[in-house]
Amino acid sequence: MKIGEKVAVLDDDIVGIITAITGDDVTLMTSDEFEMHYSKNELVRLTGAFSKKDVSLENISEIISEKESKKRKKTIKVKPKERTLPPMVVDLHIHQLVKSEKGLSNYDMLTIQMDEAKRQLEFAFKKRIQRIVFIHGVGEGVLKVELDFLLKRYEHIQFYDADYQKYGRGATEVYIFQNKTAN
């Protein structure tokens, strides 16, 4: 920066001409005839070209690396709580699966529920969904026993009681190992 150069203040809408430079302090005269004092790092040149000394290859590489590091930081972070949420929940209560329970025997209801469980499990295999929660309810435990029997027939899966706080005692969570294929 030299005396007589036109500069602008970074954080303000002020433009002026440099009238004096004392070390790091710069005095400038604004267009309104006010004399103001700023540090060199608060000012930007408005006229004149940059010298080779002002813009070196080191400065350019620093600027490029700064921009690249800022781009990398824009990754979407998944909160730990969201990572553990099961992506698929299947409610096997009969009233969720049919319009009316009238005329259905216990065997018919259990068959509908097991067909839905198998269909949803196959869907999860095809879509590579890793976790499923089957809500079966507490009741007499017949549906849970049948569901366990169905799940034991598959290799490469693991099943266990689902989160008690979220689903109570009436749910089973299934984890599907993705690097294997289902039967």
C-alpha cells in the first residue's frame, strides 16, 4: 500500500485515499473529507494491479487448500441416535393388515400375519434394508413363536427383542447381514 492509493474498508462501506502510513497504521481521507485511521489488514486496494510479490504461488496454493478443506467439511453428519433407528417397522397386528376381522378364524389370521412377515422380510433382502422391527404384540405369544420359527429358517440374519422403551415387550428386531445372500 502506498500514499495516494484508493482503498476500501473491509467491514464498513467506507472508501478513501491513503494520506499517511505509520508502521501498520494507515490514515485515509474519505470522500466526505473525514480523516480516519485503520490497520493495514482492515483495508483493500481498489486501484492498481497486484505485484508478483503480493500474489505468490505459495499464497495461491494456500487459498486453494483452504477452499478444498471447506468443501470437504460439508458432509452430512448423521447423529448417533438416527444411526440406530430401525429403517423399517412392520406392524403385524391383524387389524393393521385387513379391513375386517369378521369371518376369519385364528388360523386364517395367523396365516395372513405370517405371509406379511415373510413378504416384508423378502422385501428387505431385495432392497438391502439392514434392520426390521416386527411388532407382534404380547397376547398369548402364538404369533411371536411362529415369527421366531420363520426367522430361524433364514441364514445370515440375527433376531432379538426390540428396544423395550420404544416398542414394549411385543416386538422383535431383525438384523440382516448385507454381505451374504438370503435363502
